[in-house]
Amino acid sequence: MEEPHIAAVLYGKGFLNSGIMAQGKQKFKAQHPGGVKKQRNKQKGPKKGGRIIAPKKAHVVQQQKLKQGLEVAIRKKIEQEVTQRASSSLHKKLSVLKGSGGQSSGPPGHPSATSSK
């Protein structure tokens, strides 16, 4: 038979209780910490919109710069003509509001849109 001292220690640890097994208490389900956010599902497949691949050849880069410069000049000229016609047809003076900051020319992400002259 066991010594009373060892039996008391084992009973105090829960080994001799009839309801508790030697493995201990049941563990709870794993929970995410409070600061962890769920991952968003990314869309699979190709993204919408056009893709612009920068050219490697120098003469193609030069052509794109020239084309972009012409587009900007034409757009400014058209805006100037439209404001001139609108101001001449109105009785009051026409005031044109420019956008805050620099105007972006072309679609966002276009390599020549962010280059400054």
C-alpha cells in the first residue's frame, strides 16, 4: 500500500480524483488574438484595365515622350478655346478653377504621367 504522504500529494495534484483523468483539463479551441485581422480573399485571375509595358528601345521611348507632349499641348489649346468661347458668350466674367496640385496627364500608373519636364 502507498504511503499516506505520497497519496496526499497525488490527490492534491488531481491524479487520484475519480472524475479527472491523468491528461488534465480539456483544452479550449484556439482563438485568434484580438489584434489579428482576417485575411481578405484576393481576386483570382487577371486584373481589370489596360496594362502598360514600358518600352526598352530608345527611339520608342522618344516617340512616346513626343506623343505625350503633343497630347498635353492639344488638350491645353482645346481648353483655352472653350473657355474663350464661353467667356465671350456670357455677360459676366468667366472664372476658371484649376485643380489643386499638379494635374496628372493620362491614366494613373502611366510612366510618362509622373515624369516632370
